[in-house]
Amino acid sequence: MNLEERIHTFVQLGRFISGLSLENPTFMKDELGSLKGKIREAKVRNNWFTEDSIKNSLLALSEQLSAANFDAWLTPYNLSDLGEDKKVLLVMAGNIPLVGFHDFLSVIVSGNKAVVKLSSNDSVLLPYLWEILCKINPNFSDKLKYIQNLKERKFDAVIATGSDNSSKYFEYYFNNIRRIIRKNRRSIAVLNGKETQQELKRLAEDIFLYFGLGCRNVSKVFLPKGYNLDKLFEVFFPFQDIVNHKKYGNNYDYNKAIFLMGSHELIENGFVLLKEDSSLQSPVSMLFYEFYEDLEKVKDYINKNEDLLQCVVSKEDIVKKNTHFGETQKPQLWDYADNIDTIEFLTTL
């Protein structure tokens, strides 16, 4: 199976998923009912996964899986003559729907085989999409294997995603194997006060989508001194119903009580807590902010903490390697997690 065939299969998968947003889908229409059933099942298995968030993840994926995007992504690499395919263990996270799909895609499209340890929090969607891929192209059927534990070590490389604590375990356990080990990262936004209303609305998406559980969700904003926080509350308002989600609402009530008991100053509007704090990682339902007077110091902070940051949302004249407002959870195929080139890694096995 050559590269063109592998790419075409994933493009067809994207076409199938796009049927979720079409009134009259024409490609694999009969399977869409099954996909909708799997969406409901995934929601039952993990209460953080709402039907809207799962559909949002799937439709973002369908936009990625276009022939033009594959061409732009893979043209710089030589994937035609890699020789015998390798077995790559994927230890997946489950904080947001299909968060491990890009690693899976990278392994399969590069001609290798995936050995997948699914997260118990996200164990429904990927297996179903794999079934669809195999229906589109039966030649894919031997390219994936699932494992329940990590004792089986019959693989050539590892890509593992987890917390800072689990990453230490992964580094120790896989110390003799080629590996990519991902740790906790967070995303920030840097505002200069000149943002348009539309940009601020899109920033709200970067904050609230998936309840802020993704490493690409903005957990802290840097604001010019004197910035009126009401500008943020105004664009946050359309997300007010988020507090009606039981898990998010419980986090909101808990964090509000804890921080108030500690005599911390909080600003809140009934569904999100704002706290002035120098830390990067804010709890669920809370957004940290920090005022600055000198933008150059913020840039220095970003450079010094590069290994802790996934995305920096800003205007292009603030940070060169910026993420556009509203795009944190819509990465392109070439936007690698932790800035580690997965395809380059796979080509060197």
C-alpha cells in the first residue's frame, strides 16, 4: 500500500465525517447513524464528553483530512522508501475527544503499524473510526493492534502522552526505546488592548471549548495594565450555560469556595472565575490573568517558558509564532504537539 493510497483513505474518512454537518450526505450515508450512536455512547462513558464537543472534534478533524492539507503537510518528507514498517506504541490521553488521533494518523500515513493503548476516558471513537477506515480500504486491517497494558514490549518506538508525573514513569519504563514523551503543557493569550470584538469572541472559544480541559485551551491571559475586564466578560457571556454541566458546575462551586476561604480576591460572573495569578495552569472553571506594563518582558517570559507552552494566542505583531484567535483547537496537520515533529521522528526509526 503506497503513500497515495493511505492518504486517499484518510481523505475519504474526512469526507464521511463531514456528513455530520450536511443535511443530505451522499458518502457512506448508511454509516452515519452508527457514528451518531457512537457519539452518544462516548458521552455516556465520559461525562466530560458532550455530544456538541464530540461533534466539534470530529468536524474539525474532517476539515484537516483534505487532499490539499495532506499535500502541504507531507510533501517536505520522503515517505516513499522507508522500508519495512515499524510497530509504534501509542499511549493515548483522554482529556478531550480524539486527542490522540494525530499521533495515530501520523503512524499509519507514514506506513507504520500502530499498537494502541487507549485511555479509558476515550475508548469509543477511535475504534469506530478505525472500522470505517477498514471498510473504506480493507488493506488497513493489519495496521492497528490494541493492548490493555504496557507489559507487551514488541514495538520499535513509543509516543506517550500524559501528565508530568506519568511522563517520569514513561521515561523510565521506555528508556531503551526510541520515544516521544509528552508532559503537561498549557496555552496562554497575550492581548494588547487593540483586539477587535470578533477576535475576543474567538478567544472565548479558545478558553471554554471542551471545558478548558485541553492543553491547547487558553488557561491564562496577559493584559496591558489598566485593561477593562468587562471586555472579557462581555464576550464570555454566550458560554454562560457551561455552568449547567454537572462536572463543570461542581468544579466552579468547589474552586470558588476554596479560593474564598483562602481570602483570595476573585472576580466572577456566575460561570467562570478570574484570578490574578502568576501561574500558568488554572483549575477547571477558572482563568488566570496577569497585567503587564512592558510587553518585552512578556515576550521574555514566553521564551523562557517555551517548554511549558503549547499555544500563544495573540496578534502577529506581538508573538511571531502565534496562534490566531479561535484556532487553538483547530490545529493544522503540521501543527505538532509540543513542537516535536512526529513525522520526522517516524522517518528515522
